[in-house]
Amino acid sequence: MAEKAILYDATRCTACRGCQAACKQWNENDEFIPTVENGVQSVNRGSYENPPDLSPTTWLKMEFREVTPDGKVRWLFNRRSCMHCTDAGCVKVCPSGALYHHELGFVAYDKDICTGCGYCEDACPFDVPRYERNFVSGIAKMDKCTFCTTPGLDRIAGGWEPACVKTCPPDALQYGDRDQLVAEGKKRVEALIAKGWTNANLYGEKELGGLHVMYVLDDHPAVYGLPVDPQISAATIAWQDVIQPIGWVVGGLTILGLGFNYLVARANINREKEKKDAARS
Amino acid sequence: MQQEVEKYSKPTRILHWVHLVSFCILFLTGLVLFVPGLGVIAQDSWTRVIHRVAAVIFILAPIIYVPMNWKATLKGVKEAFSWSAADIGWLKAAPRYYFLGDETGMPPQGSMNTGQRLWWLIVLVSGVIFTITGLVMWFAKTTAPAAVLQWMVFFHDVAFIVAGTMLLLHIYLGLLHPLMTEAWKAIYKGTVSVEYAKKHHAKWYEEVTRGKEVKS
Amino acid sequence: MTNHWNDIANADVIMAIGSNPAENHPAAFGHITDAKERGAQLISVDPRFTRTSAKADIYSPLRSGTDIAFIDGMIKYVLDDIDHNPGNYNMSYIKEYTNAAYLINPGYKGPADLDGLFSGYAGGLNETDGNKRKYDKSSWQFQLDEKGIPKRDMTLQDPNCVFQIMKRHFARYTPEKVNEITGAPVDTFLQICQTYATSGQVGKAGTILYAMGTTQHTYGAQNIRSYCILQLLLGNIGIAGGGINAMRGESNVQGSTDHCLLFHILPGYLKVPDDTDDTLDKYLERVTPKSNDPKSANWWQHTPKYMVSLLKAWYGNAATRDNQFGFHYLPKIETGKNYSHISLFEAMYSGVIKGMMCWGQNPAVGGPNANLERLALGELDWLVVTDIWHTETANFWQRPGVNKADIKTEVFLLPALNSFEKEGSVTNSGRWSQWRYAAAAGPGVAMGDLWMLDWLARKLMEMYANEGGPNAEAITQLNWNYGHEHPDVHAVAKEINGYDLTTGKLLPSFTKLMDDGTTSSGNWLYCASYTEDGNMAARRDPTPGPFNIGLYPNWSWCWPVNRRIIYNRASVDLNGEPWDKNHPVIWWQGDKWVGDVPDGGWPPMAVDPENTKYPFIMKPEGHARFFGPGMAEGPLPEHYEPWESPIKNPMSPQQSNPAFKIWRPDEQGTPDKYPIVCSTYRLCEHWQGGQMTRNMPWLIEMQPEPFVEMSEELAAKIGIVNGEKVIVESTRGQVYLTAVITKRFKPFQMNGTTVHQVGIPWHWGFTGLSTGDSANKLTPHVGDANTMIPEYKAFLVNIRKV
Amino acid sequence: MELSRRDFLKTSGAAMGGIFMLGALNPDIAHAVTHKFLPLKKKIGEKTTICPYDASGCGFIVATENGRVVNIEGDPDHPINRGGGCAKGASMRQLSANNPWRLSKVLYRPPGGLNWEEKDWDWALTEIARRIKDTRDANFTELDSKGNLVNRTEAIANLGGSALDNEECYLLSKLTRALGVVYLEHHARI
């Protein structure tokens, strides 16, 4: 089946944050209700950007940046959520298979079988997974964007686009076949370059084997706060690709070796015994 | 009645068993994250709760033991780091010995033979690694940088592989190996037969019996 | 809006001034994006760099309250350019469709001659006597020929013709002067002039999107006039992708205006009777405009039909020719007296108003000078509030800092249903009336406003029938029959549309309305919305319709008579051929119009000069007005400073608008104590007085608190860092806010003078899940000279560190 | 007994080793956990509505279960928003009766009262009608100082309407005019 993806065009986005709300609306991330008694849990921190970070109930948030290239102010908006990498660090480290590649390419998530280990939190090059965690007991559950494939809330299987894409008024978000979106993204980048945005680029086409959320940007990714050339960390590779396989091999060989040893040693001892018995008799 | 010598004191044996049980629990609750496909067993974090309870026991047990058995601790630690040319001889002779029961070339061993001392060293070192990396992962999960936490997992994992493998060996030798007939008894009852002691720990037997009457 | 949301996609240039559509009309912004995608340029003019500016091709700052100077400067640029490059402009549009060729009374003198005033002013410069702050407008009138038809000079050369008067008037607004007044950099300003003027070419379209940033000034109506003049010069009215488009802020503010919940108009914008109207005939004589020009449709000549049909709708069989169709059941206002928001609260404060009903409005947060308005509420004997939440207005008696027991007002708070818990129609900014349905149950005992109104009305009818009272018949004779228990909303909608009373059938269009009492219509503008063919507002045909310009003629229904672009007969040349053949609105093909519902079906002007009519049918003379002789403060827009201004008016010695009413002269802040310009505005995540968003956790999370936005330069001057708390104060009050320090606000550099401006969103108050200080504690009780809209957008404050 | 114990160990040893080896060779096989598919627990679509916030007039679709709103999202057929919704529109579900802060009772605060009191509709509307009549009748001007017939009362004001439906606005306009109210205003200026 053709891989699906989301194309985010930062040059079209007006940061109305419909996506931020629609994500919560659809995915029922409304358990937390601030009350007058416990105080509204959010404060203005000198910015339009809020809440301050992604959280187990905020899978998508808009970022606001003020930059002044050549003295003229620009207000840049950026979508922050799971990038649904092909080479996904989170999937690589997830011990339970709760994080897995959906047959349409993106990183789906089965919260029921999450063990709460927190490996994905540290392995994600984009710092996306967030946890609800009990500090003492370690009881935890991860949450992140599931590309609207949460069981029971699976829009993709139902044939609908993700909630964020659906709600985007200026069509800054598009959903479709990844190949087509790559082509569309490149077309838009060319148009931007023709307009004089010489640093325009399509982010996510190649990064980490290809992201399933791609960005049309009119400036360097770094200006938008995106990691330039994101990589799976050395620790992840050393751990998952070197040490774990070694562990499997060593563990396996040891068990096989011990079994072999048992058989040989037993046979020998029996033979010795027989010899002794024979000698005795 | 066969003559017996005391191999392990009672506190040492208690420590061993407490540690063994907690480590086995730690091992198994860790193993579910290590083996793909077993991870589902760990869903909803219940293995982590057990892992943490066991970890507390695993760390507390030596902390209680050490001040109460200061001399034995010192001696033990010293032993873990006492290595000599004889150990090479043991390593050379070990395969023939463990597979064929052929004692040719096996140098006389102290309280712990080379293999046991290797295990003991690994227990000490990996124990420290487990404790440090585990505590960081437990208490600094939300504060430490991701890279630090990832390396903590890495070293926890390395220690897990090394210690886990050796644990299998240890259990195998203690329980199942046809020659290790009294190792079980040593750590269970605390004593071994003189015959076994002479045969397996000649050097140690000499040391403990020098100037002493052997109990009958 | 003359046009509508989807039509914005047809524009070649879009100027958002006095508005911030990306913030306040975000879902409709998609059509701006579409236009941009097709190559349109977006211009954003705003005191601060907004979310709209972030998407704009050109952004220019402009000090709050200086739109007229900015636009007048653009008009000067276009007028100069017309001299040099007339081929770049649609001269026949200007000559044939506007009053550019009209001759004005030779006695007219403009601000260039009279130090910033127009001829006919009763007072002197900076007059303070309220009785003298007005104009005798006789010198502003059109010269009429012997038939009473305005005289025209089609060469546009007569020195008394509007075109020449305009050239003299606007010549003073040079780019340098514009910079001195507005703070807009000269080069950016010229770039905007150049870009926007390209829409003057035949076949090109430019649209102006404005909102409360334009209107909420003491000269708000003149701000709009300046936009209209620019649009008419560029031939942008009536065409696809053009128009002058007020983006309105509440879901049904268009509908509530159409149904005239306003003191000065009756449903369908019929003028209210005043104390001089002894009889219905005298009233109709006064309010019905006349034209002697056979080519002028003068649509308002039909006023008697609309008024009589309205009275028939309201009083049914009790409205007869003998009782002047119940004309005297209606209240008559005192001539010349204003009863709008500010006047209303002043009257309440002085004890004239004893009781008030408040339907889903929250003046304790949204009204200007909120401290005063909250005090005024305490002067009421009783207050009825219907809402879906607790509001500051309903809870004014327990606001912080008051002793509840001292406030003697009785308050009734009635729980209402929300938009998707009841059935009915709402009219959007593009005049589309759209039907919505009851989809969910309301909480507890909450009931719809329609039910409450029906219950109250029937109770009052019963009381007056039993007990009597002054003018009791006005109530007992009401034609009020919408069913028992639950009123039928369809019955109301049908009454609004109107009936042929002889056949009992619903009327198909307002052209069928009569002034003899044989027809009824609750609102003539909505006649055709609910016909024998069904409920037009409920239609859902998603096809874009003729010429593929996104008219969606069969989606919902649009007033008047489903005309999607009004004044659309200006979109064609004299032969009925569209100026822009790629985006035609209507087209004379053979012997009929094709496309949108034409603004009157008369043939094109050159095709049938005998039977044709001029395109601007709502003006008595049939031409669009460059020169507007009906305005309070002058027929052409002249720059004045806001009531509270940091500088002396650089244009003339007349400091502020000479014709608006000053309520509280002692509350005027001066720049020595209050040197900073302040403006209020809205956020995407909240809405109006906040009652509809400050109880919604997702929205509170995004914008949790009120704040004051300011430049880094001003913050450094005050000595605060981002996120720190500050006190903002005006002469009327003070507010405690978080400082948002931003690069998006820059001090205005105006010919050597530096002026700082700040802005505060006004959504917060003291009740609800998210509370905070109300920006309107700072705003003044002054309003526009024509409309009395309060001056929310430009006033003076001082800021200090907490 | 011994034999079976040995066999058990052999088998389990090989099996464990096998799992380890398998894991090392192809981690994806072990990851191929079957994920359950649940039918959608929310409906999309039922009745259309128009957004109650700004005057763009965007269309939305409300889905309910037993009268309780479970989902509200943009109406994809609607030409203005084409399925879209801004932060407010996308949050519309929190406007519903599910929101615990919605008013659900008729409340009354007597003169000088310190708290709200709960009342029923009949009582409240009857009292309101009484207040309206008394205030109107006591402050009604039939003839003004110049002797003109004006039939108005300046003692009652009416505010609001932009949050109401057209039909409600119309009836409000009709009723207030019949009462002689001239202090009539709504959100248009605010």
C-alpha cells in the first residue's frame, strides 16, 4: 500500500491553532480540566505560545518564533508533533512493540501495551514522546500523536484524514500519498525560491529515511527550530544494534553451551563411573 | 558420618540468597524488556513496580550486610581483586575439567576458584553499575538529558548481559553440573565435606584447617 | 460585506487594514490563502505585526487612529497617477458610476482653506461647546439642474466638480505627511500605493478587508469612507474579488443589525419614527428619499411598502389604514437624540434607565470605560441576563472590591441554549443566512431565547389585557401566535419573509410588497428567504455556480434576493460586458443578465438608455459617492487625531474630529501623564467579552491570561523583562497584566518624533474559569460622530512596573 | 523423572537460545504483535450547525449519543470553511452541556442579596414580566413636552442580540418596540 504522509506548509500556516484543539477534541485529550479551585494550570509566559510543551494530553502544539533577518521582523509558526520517521528511534527502542510502523508508513502506537519504560522519550531525535509517570513506582504511560490511528478513534481506517489536517483552514496541512506530497512539496519549494526565498527547502523528504510529516519552509530548518540532519543517537545504535544483538548471541550461546556441557560431562562421568565399576569388578 | 567444614557463614548465606532472589526477580523483570515479544508482558508497568521493589532489596541487602560483617566484606573484596598466575592454569585446565571431569593440570584453589572469583568480581562491578545507572534512570528520568539516560540504559544493559550470562552459568554449576556435588550444600547449609573441600578448594582447606582440629 | 468570504479568492490585491483576519476570522483566511496561491498580493497595515502580517507580502506599521491619513495618501497617489497614466485606470467607471463628475455648491470650502474644518461649522477651531460642534451642510450639496437632477461635468474639469475638489483635498496628503502622521516608512508606503493601485486596471480586482480597527474611532465612519473612495477610484466596487468588506465579529451581528436591535432603525434598515412624525404619511414623507432622475432606481423610494408590510407583520388585522397600520403603537425617539451604547450607559448611570434586559451580551467586560459601566449597572432596579454562562454583567454585584449588600439591583439570570441546542438561522458577514439545527440537549433546565421571549410576550399581553396600561394596545394587539409551549421557529422565519395576505401564500420576493396592507413582511430584506419553495437558508447545494467565481447561489440564502455581490451592475461596462471576463459577476447576454442576481434587472446603460438605471441603486442619485454630503464631520475624509493623542495634529490646527459628542471632558488623558498610545484587540483563541471561551479549558490553555504587548524599546525604557507584571493605567482606570515584549511592536518614528504604542486583548473579566483584568477599564466614553461607536482603538495610557 | 527433567532443560534451553538468536537476526518478527482493531467509538456527522463565534459563518457537524455531544468538527461540504475550524471552532464541543460550567438553573439575586438563589421558570418569568410592566407603566411618555405623541419609555433598556438567531432577534425587535423601548442596542458597536 502506498505510504501516507502529512505535508505542513509553514508559509501557509496562520497559527490559528485549530489543529492543536482539534487534536485534543478528536483524541479525547480533555481529561484535564482546570478549575477555579486548583487554579488554571497555564500562565502567559510572555508569548502567544502555550501550553509550554508537548504533554501526554498535548500531542501537537504550535510554536511561535520572532526573527529579524535583515532588520525586518518575521513571525514564524511551526508545527510540533510526532514526525513519524521511517528510521524511527522510538520504534527501534520500544521493547513491547507498542510503537510500530503502521502499514501506511507512519509510527502508530498501541497505548494498551506500553510498558512505560521511557526509552522512546530519550531515543526520539525530535523529543516528542511524553509520559504520565509516577515518580516512585515508575508506573507510566507514553503518549504521542498516533496519526489518528488510536484504536477506537482510527480515522485513517475509517477513510478520513487526521483531525489536524481536516481542521486546517488555510490548508497548510495536507494528507495523502507520500510520493505525491513529496512532489507537491518540491513544487512549492520551487515556487518559493522563484519568489526570492532562496533558502526554501522541503524538510523531511530524506531525513531519517524519510519523515511522514514533511515541512515546506521558506528558510533553513534551524530558523524554524527544527534539528538540521536529525540522527538516531549513538547510544541507541550502540545499544540496539551492537549490544543487544551481542547479548542475544552470548545469551543464546551460553545456554546452548551449558546444555552441551551437561550432556558431555554427564556422559563422561558415567563412563568414568562405568570404568571404575568395571575396574572394581 | 562424613567430616564437614564451614564454607559460608550464616550472614553471608542470607546475603547470598536475598541477593540471588532479588537479582533473579530483577533479571526476569528486566528480561521482558530485553526480549522482543516478551515486552507485552510488561504492559501497564507492573513489572517495573516489581523491578523497583526488588531493586530496593538488591541495594539494601549489602548496605545492611557490610557494616555488620566488615571483616568478611574486606576479605571478600580483597579476594575479588587477587589474581595470580595460578588463575591462568585454572583457565587452561577448566574446559577439560568441566567437560570431561579430568582434573589433570588443575591447580589447587582457594575458597573461591578462578571461575568463582571471576563471577564474584562481576557481581561486584555489575552491582555497582546496576545501582548507579538504575538510580539515575529512576530518579533523574525527567531531569537528566536524554543522551545521559540513553547511556545509562546502555550500561545497565551491558551489565545485564554480562551478569545475566554469568548468572546462568552460576546457577548451572551450582545446581546441575554433575561434578559440583556440594556447592549447593555449601551455600544452603554452609558446610562442605572435607573430601569435597580437599578436592575443590585444596588451598583454602589447608588454610582453614591449619592449626585446627577438624570437627567430626 | 459588499462581497462575501469565498469571493476574496478572486482578488488580485488584498489589503487588510483595521483588521487581522488571520487572528479573528481564521477559517475564512483560507480564501485569502487561495488568492495568494493564485498570485494575489496581501498587504497588511496595522500598528503591530500580526498573524495576518506574518502572511503578508507587504507590511506597514501605522499608528492607531491614522487610517485616514494613510488612505488619503494612497488616494493622492492614485489621483496623481491618473494624470500621468490614465490608461491604467478604469476612467469610464469613475465617470459613469460615481459622483466624480457632480458639481458641488460653489460655496463649499474644504480643510485646506479652513484650517482643517469644512465650510458651515457652527463653532470655532477646537470648539468645546457641544451645541456648536456641528455643521450646517448646505454648502456641501450637489448643484441641481432645473429638473432637480444633479449637474455633471463629464470632462471632470470644472473646478467645482467632485473630481477636482478631491484633487485639491487629497493633494495635502504627501508621502512625507503620511509618514509624519502615521509613522509608516515612506518607501513602504509608496510600495503599498504602487501595489494596490495595480488593482485600478480594468480586469484587476483589489479588496479591502476591515473590521473594528477601522470603525472604533471618533471618525470610524470616515475611515470607511476613505476606503470606499479608494475602491471607487480603482473601480473595485461591485466586481468579483473587490468590494469593501467589513469582517464582522459575532456569528449573527449581521442578522441582529438587519433586524435592527438598534435605536435608530427598524427591521430592514427603515429609519425609526421620531417625535416630528405625527402621522404615518408624514413619517414616510420624511424618510423616503426622492429622485427626479428617471435613470436613478432610488431603491429606497419603496420605503412605504416595506414599512406598511412591517406593521402588518407586527399587528396583523389590528393594522388597518384607519389606524395608520398601527404606526402609533411604535415608540418615537426624540429628534436628534442618541440612544446608543455610550448614551445608554450614561442614562443608566444618571438613573433614567431603571431596568434592563441583556441577551447574551456582556457589557461589564465589552463596554467602554468598564468601571463606569459596572457602576451604572448598580443604578438599575432590575437586570435580566440570559446567557449560557455566568457573566461579569450578571455578577457585577459581586465583582472584586464592592460590598454586595450595597448594591440594590435585582438580577435574574436565565440559562439559555447554545447555538447547536436550538434551531434557527444566522447571517454571516457575507450576508448569507444559514439555517442551523438543534443537535444536542442543553444542560439542566436551560431553554432557548425564543421560548423565553415568547413566554414573556404572551405573559405581558395577558397582563395588559387584564390590567391595561399606557398604549396597552401596542402590546395586546401584537400579532403574536407561534404556537403553545414551544414557539415554532419556522413560523417566525415565515413571518419575517412575509405573506401575500389575500392568498395567504409566502411571498417570493420583496418586489411583491405593497403599501396598501395586502402584504406583510417582518423584514423586507429577508423577503425571499422562506418561500413557498421552502426554507432557502437551509439549502446545501455545494456547486460554485455561474462563471465559477464561487458564488454558491444555492448554498443557504443571501440578502438581498440572494444577490451574492452587491452593486454588481458596476462590474460591467456600459454594454453589459464584464470588465473582467475571467471573473464575470453578471453578463448581458442577448436580452438578459446571466450570472449573479443583478442589482436590478434593467438593461445595460448603453444598450437601452431609455429603460436603464444607474448601478448604485441604493443611493437616491444612483451614483456612488466620492463626495458624501451626509456625513457629520465633512463630505471628504480629513485626518484628525483621536480624542486622546500623543501629538499635535500635523495636518491642521483642528486637533480632533470637530463633530463628535464629548461626554466626560475631565476624563481626557494628556500625553504628559499618559504618553503611550494603547489599542484593544482580540485573539484567535478567545472571543469578545470572553464569556464564550473563558470556560473552555482547551482555549484557556492556549491563551490563559490577559497581557499587554509592547516593543522591546518601550520595555527597556520601563525596565521590565518579558513575562513580568505591569500596571497599565489611563485616567479611567488601571489594569494589572503580564507584559509580552515583542519585536512585532516597534516605536513609531514620525518625522523625528517617537511614539510608543501598546495593545491589550480585551477578553478577560472577573468570572469564569480564566479570569483577568478587563482592558476596557481603560477605554474612554467617546464615540464616532456619525455612529457613536466607542473609540476603543486609540487612547492614552501609562505603564509602570509593579 | 531424571530423564524428563533433562529433556525439559534441553528443550527449554534450546528454545530460549532460539528466541535470543531469532531476536538477534530479525527483530521485526518479534515485533509483529497483532494490534487490535476497535470500531470507531465516535460518530462523525449527524446534524449541521453554524459556528457561534465570528461572522465567517463556518459550517460544523455535531455528533451526539443520547443527546450528549461526542464530536464536533468542520463540515467538509461547507464552501466557506471546507471542513476547517480554528482553535475556537475545533473546541466547540466544550460549549456543550458536557461543560460543567454551563448555566443549568434559573438564578435570582434579590436586592442587596449576597448570593444567587435557585428559582423556577414560571416564577422568574412572571416576576420579570411584572417588573417590565411596572417600570414601563410608571415611566411611559405618551406625549412629550412639545405635545407630540411619542409612546416611549426611556426607563427600560435592551441589550444584545448578536449571539441570538435571526428569528430571536426579530421577535426581540418586535417585542421591545411594542413595549416602547428606545434604549435599544446590541453588539454592533462593541
